[in-house]
Amino acid sequence: MLGRVLSPLRLASAGLIVLIATLAILVTRGSDQYIEIPDDAHPLADLVKVPNPKPDQDKGGIYYVDVLLRPASLLESYVSAVRPEGSDLIARTQIVQPGISDQQRFKLDLATMKISQEVASVVALRQLGYHVPISAAGVRVVAVTSGSHAAGLLQPGDVIVAANGKPVLTRTDLAAALAHLKPGNVVRIKVLRGDKNLTFSIRTTADSQDPKRTIIGVLPIQALRVRLPFRIEFNLRKVGGPSAGLAFALELLEKKGRDVDHGYKIAATGEIQLDGSVTRIGGIKQKTIGARKSHVDVFLVPVDGENARDAKRYAGGLRIIPVKSFQQALQALATLPPKP
């Protein structure tokens, strides 16, 4: 009887079952890490719409580059060979703040994308000579941290306009108001919710990543008041983050008749600021690989934060143009040799 139980066939079958079960767990169970994966460069020609666009007939184009970001499986976290080519693991704490869900993080990414579109629109239209008023309009709540004292009081969409009686126009204003408080102190927060003015007393807490920093437990983003001279539509659906700002501004100039690409396929990445400066972005390795595999001619990347240096490491023959500003990007493209 014992010999039959321990027969080679039964041992092999039992081992196979254990192996399959273990593999299933490793593949289906999530880890505490995320994985960044290269994605293709995407043309913006059909994704940005303005009234009476000028046709671009030189076979060039402006492209944005994103990164596919998702939770890594246990198998991917342990075995590098099963990860997609060019991918990297990132600790969850670098992507998602404590008390914030993946869905709330995604909402923040979408909100920062919208801000980047507004800023890019202002920068591009001002370059074209339009007068475009823009002003800070408070701090918009994207999500409320679970377990914070703000939960049940503040709501996503609320715009914080004052703290302890002092106006809050920017995130810096909110940070300055909280800097005078110790964790556990109460702060009076005034918000706009639709057409209502509401005031809440909220007990502050300490930032888990920086115990000396006082917070109220929200994901904030800058609220802007912008008046554009005409309607601009961006149709990127579920793409989030601010890194396509430079590409948006370049595409808007193309749409309004400026020959920005000069017949080249131009990929661009970088967060654009109201003064036209282009600042660092994440995932530059994956974005460079994606641009290279998409066979674009040129890739504009920020100098800031060593983005340009890192991009050159993975360029593999792709021409990298480091830029500090939108104006510098336009000048660099204007001096490209004629397209063969």
C-alpha cells in the first residue's frame, strides 16, 4: 500500500499539481510593486481638435509617448525573465500614497492630464499672439485619504479657497497655512462645492512619509481659471499624467498653421509650465524605448532632472534633443536640416 502511494507516477502527478498551483498564485496574486512598460508613440493629429485647422501635408507629425503602468504580479516581481522588455519595477509607495486606492490615483493622473492640456493651450496660443487670461483659482480635491479626519467632510471636486481665514489660491498657499500647524491641530478649511461656500474644522495629521509635515488628508491639484479664445478638444480618453504637455503645445501650433515638424515625425515629452519651461517627467527609459520602436525621427525630452542624459542611454540611434523650454524646442526644430 505504501509503495503505491509513493510510486514515481503519483509523486510526479503530485509535484505537477503543486507546481501548477504555485504558478497560478504567482501569476494571479498582486505584489507590492508596480511595473512600468514601454508603449508606442502615438500621433496627436486626430486627438487634438481646434476650429478651422490647417492641413499638414508634409507627412510629418507630433507624437506623444506614454508608459503602461499596472500592478506587478508576484511572478513578475520575483522573475525578471517574465517581465516585458524594457520594463522596470517600482515600489507601490512611490506611485500610490498611503490611504489612497489605485482608482483614486488614476483620478489624480487624469486630473493632472487636464491641467497639462490647459497650460499647454495657454502657452501655445500666447506663442501665436493671442491674449489668454489665466489665474489660480484654489486647490481642487481629487481624493480624500481613507482614515483621515477630512473623510466624510471634504469631497472630490471641492475647491479649497481658504485655510484659517487666509486665502488659498495655490497649493503653495495651502502648504504654507499647514506649515504653521502641528499634527493634531485643527484647521478651518473653506471650500467651494458647486455654487455653495462651506467651512469645515478638520483635525490635521502627520504625513506618514514625513512625520514632521502636517497634512489634512487629501490629494490636491491646482485649480485654474482659463479663458480661451476658441474651443480646444483633447481626446486622449484614459491617458493620465502631465508629461504630454510639450507635445500638446507643439501640436496646437501645427493645427493653427505653424510648420513645427518640418516634415519630421517628432515625439515629445515633458511637463510644460505657464512660462514655457519644460520640466522633468517619469518613465523616461520606457518612453525613449517606445519612441525608438515607433520609428519617429526625433525625440524632444527635458534637460531637467537628467531626463535627457537617461534618454540618451536608451536611444539606440534615435536622435534626442534636450530642451529647457517650449521656445527652445521650437528653435531646435526650426534648425533641423531639410527632410530627405
